[in-house]
Amino acid sequence: MLTFVNSRQKFGYITKELYRYYFFWKKQILSFIQIERSFIKQKRQKMENLAQFYPRQNGKLQRKGSFFISDEVGKKVEIFIQCRQLKNVDILSKSDPYVIMKVKKNRSIFKKQDGEKDDKNLWIELGRTNVIQDNLNPNFIESFIVNYKFEEYQPVKFEVWDYDSPSRSNFLGQVECSLGEIVKQPNQILVLNLADDQGKIQYDGQKNPKNGKIMIRYEEVFESNDIVMFQLSTQKVHVSRFILNLFLRIYRKSENGQPILIYQSSNSGKSMKNKTIKLEGQKLCNSDYNVPVVFEVWNKGVFGSEEFIGYFEASVNELRDKMERIKEEGLIPVQFKLKQDNRKNSIHTDNSQIGTVTFHKTEVITLPSFLDYLRGGTQINLVIGIDFTGSNKDPSEKNSLHHIEPSSNNMLNSLSINSMNQYQRAIYAVGKILMEYDQDKLIPTYGFGAEVDGEVRHAFPLNRSESNPELFGIQSVLDQYKQFLSNHPRFSGPTYFAPLIEKCMAQAQQSLAEKKEDYFVLLILTDGIIHDMEQTKRLIVDCARLPISIIIVGVGGANFKDMNELDGDEGLQDSRGKLAQRDLVQFVEFKKFEGNDILLQKEVLQELPDQIVEYYLLSKRLPEGFEYQPHINYIEFTRIIQEEKSNKMKQSNSPFQMFIHAIIIVAIFIIITNLIF
């Protein structure tokens, strides 16, 4: 009887694991794109960057045009991650690792939160790498860029996880160190043993770390706004395999000559024909176009194995020079023969007839940055809309989102900021940054959802002046806000955004008619669900053709599903089926950043420089010093930055490989069942 029970338990465990593995592959086959979009969305929501490090998400254009330009002495460094001998936590395959980098809160900036007993809540996620499938020795493509300050101690943490689904990951290991410890390494690489979830390093019988090792490499960053484009094809790739499934890897060489993986293409079948690759110049070669870049051609085996075919090296300038000579002298296309080296997973054993790679195009395109437009005279105009609907509750009640403590003096100092309500803090945190780029400091400020002069209004001037709704500076906005509440207004509803957006559109259209270089940022502060969703969508789609961005800050604990829909990364579509030409909405939930105003600023404003640049490029307006070239699709190259974010996903297998895996799983299931019973 005992044997039977143990067999039943064993069978139940194995069945559970097989079912998990089966559904994992089923999801990949049926809904791979949706799963990965969810993963990217989850990643984006957790990207709470610490402003004192002034990092950038790798592959994002706003680097030069960031609102958070450090005034402190420091230098930007790029951190690359590799892992070796990771723990395998999957039953029928290998772990699918990714790495999260975290930085520590500065106690002088962040107050201790209620219930915060240890250091666990002091770590803030800076970013995460791509996921690499079935690999215990991964080289991650995604990197981290941070501002290193010699005079400061900057602790960092790296956590390694195994990806199962958007809602589930398994812990593999972690390590803590400092940026100073990383950059002081003479060979620019720091190797550390990974600890378990208790922070202890465990060893096996051979004194190897059970959780594996992490290799942290760094390079100083030399920024540019260049995009490098290659168009290439493979020819006569000879492989002694029945099935060919080629893909390309690109490595840049570090300062000490070591290769760093920075790009991997999708699988291309038997050959790559006219494949277009677009990479940032900084990512490709740290903006040094004389440094050789390593191109490798690989084959993806039927069962997921990776087989090396051949490689060659060439710098961007070498490729450009050869392309120029072809144009001038009518030479044959730029070709490189694939070479071999002594790798264990090589298909070939010599250099004869491996194949060639032909380059049809090599271009370096310099894109204008946000700062280029600022230097060209672009002005940021802030417009504010404040929600006074009934769901906020009466300001006299302590649980009202508009409640102001009697002791609050409304003057901008560290003491008064801590006593502000959520609306005040959001206005202050976001507004003070935008004011630096607003020359006249005049802010049209509106309320919506309250009774004014006996009727509910959905876009009324806070100062009650229809002809002049502008207030001078953030302090005036806070003063007028407090004065409006002191008159005990009656909050009502419903919540409409459309009238407020129409006000902003009218101002933008007038500015265009007067040929001004103004860009409008509409900051909407609201506590809940909007009731004119379809009309709001229509107006946002129309706003895409105007110099407007919309920032929505959700205060309180309501359901903000509609706001996330407006901020959809896949593009907004209205009821007419019309798509917005560009992304212009950013939604942030305030409670996630309560007490962390610097993080709030970072999250709210991080997309704005890109949105401004994209608007002007759509309008075919380049800043002074840039000559418009009709053959260059500037929007296409600008959107490379957004595409880079979508590439941070698991490397997919071909449907044929998935089919083979499914057959293997079914066979194993049948064999184990027969053995047990």
C-alpha cells in the first residue's frame, strides 16, 4: 500500500511538471506575441529608475535630451552581464534566465516608509535584461547605463531569475556590490559568486558555487544620436545538416579587446536575403566607427542547439569606404568570406566553402535630439487640468484626496512638501521640471467636474478668468488651487476629459497659425474612471498631428484600466478605426511613487523628449543645422528606439522545433506512465 501511495505521489509530481511544460509550449505556439507584450508591459511598469543615477533604458533616444541632466561630476558607464554555471530549475529543459539590476535608495532623499524594517524595500529596480531561453551560461544583449560618481558610494544589486510566464519567475541567485568595485577592475570585468535568496553563497562538493557566477563588465559611454543601418545577405552557406535555420550575431569589441554580444537576429531559414539591421551607434561600437565589429553566422538546430558556422570582422568606416568605392568605380558588391575558429560547437572544421556575406548598404544617420530642438527655439508650454469630481470626496474630510491640513502654509520648502496632498505633490513634482523649459512661466490651469456659478463645468479656469486662465509659475498654481478649495466648491461629475483636451488643442492650433515653435504638455490629474472614453480617444488620435503630449497622473486607489488603455504601447485606435500617428500619452499611478517625488518625475517625463522629437519629424521639421534628406525615413529610424524595447523578449523557436518538443513530451509522458503502472 505504501509503495502504491509513493508511486501515486511520484506520478502526481511528474504529471504536474509535464502539464506545466506542455502549457508553456502551448502558450508559445498559440499566443507568443501576447505573452511577450505582457512581459514588456510588466517590465515597463516596474522600471522605477533612481534619478540620482540618471540612467537610461538601453535603446532609448532621449539620452541626450533627458529632463534629468546631472549637474554633478560623474561619467556614464555601460554595464554588460554574463552568467556561468547557473542553477537549472526546469525539469524537462534548461533555465530561461534574465537579470534585474537594482540600486539603493538614498536615505537623504527618501523617507522611511511605514512598516519598513529592513533593507529589502530600499532596493529599486533600474532595469532588466532580455530573457535567454534554455541557457545556463548566458551572454545578455541588453545592458545598463548609469552615472558613476567617484566621490559617492553607489551600491547595486544584480538578481538572476528564471522566466516561466509574465506572472511567474523562479529565483536563481543574487549578488551585491558597488559601482566603484566594478569600475576599479583593471581588466574591466568583475566576477562574483551568486548567493541564494538569504544572501549566502552555497558550495557543492567540488567547491563550486551552487547558484553559479556572474560576470560584470563595464565601458565608459561615448554618446551619439546616430543610427547605423546595414542591409546584407548570405550566399552559399554550406552546412552538413538537413535543415538550415540561420541567424546572425553581432559583437562589439570592448576597450580591452573582449567581444560583447549586442545584437542577435531572428531565425531566417536557409538564407538571409536583404536583411536590414538598424542599431544605435553607441550600442554598436560606442560611437567609434573605426573599431572592428564581429559578425557571426549561426544555425539553430532542430532541438534548439546552436551551431557556429563562421565569422568575419569589419568596422563601420571600412564598410562605408568600400561602399563608396563601389559607387565610384563600379566594383563588385562588398563581400566577406566566413572564417572558422576552433569552437566546440562549430559545424565546419576548415575554412573551405563556408559561405559569404554581402553588404548592399551601410549608412550612418544622425537623428536630431530633444536638445537640438530646444537650441532651435522650441518652447515647452504646460497646461494643467485638475479633477474636482465627487469621487474625490469633500475636502473637509480627512480621507478626501483634496484635503489640505490647516498647518500647511503652501510655500515650497521641504517641510511643506511632505504635508501636501497628492494633487499638490503631483503638480509640484512634475511642474517644477517642465518650468525649466517654459520661457514665460505662464500656465493655463483648469478644473473639471465641479459646480461653478450654479452649473457643472468640465474645463473652467481655476482663476475664474476665461480671457486669461494663465497663472505665473508653480507657486501661483498651488496658491490658486488652495484658494479655490477655500471657497468650499461643490464637487460633482461625471469625469470628462474631452473639453479639457479641446482647450489644449485650440491653443496648439493657434500657435501653429502664428508659426510659433511651441509644444504643449497637458498635465491631467484625476482620481478615477472617465465617462467620455470614445470622445477622448478620438481627440487624442487627432492630437497626434498637433504639438501636444498628454500626461495623466492617477491619484488615489481607483481602477485606472481606462488610463492604461489610453497609454497603450501598441498604438491608440478610436471608434472610427483610426490609429494615432504617434504615442503622445503617458499615464502614471501616483501611489506607486508616494514619498518618492524624484522617481515620480522620472516616470512621468521619461517619454516626453521622444514624443517631441517624433512630432517634429512627422511634420518634416528639423532643427537648425540639420538638412532634410528626402531619401531618409526619419520616423522609421526614430522608432528603432521603441523597437529595441520590444526586442527584449525570449528568442523564439521555429514552429517545427516546437512540434518536435511536443512529440518528445508526449512520448516521455507515455513511457513514465507505463513504468509506474
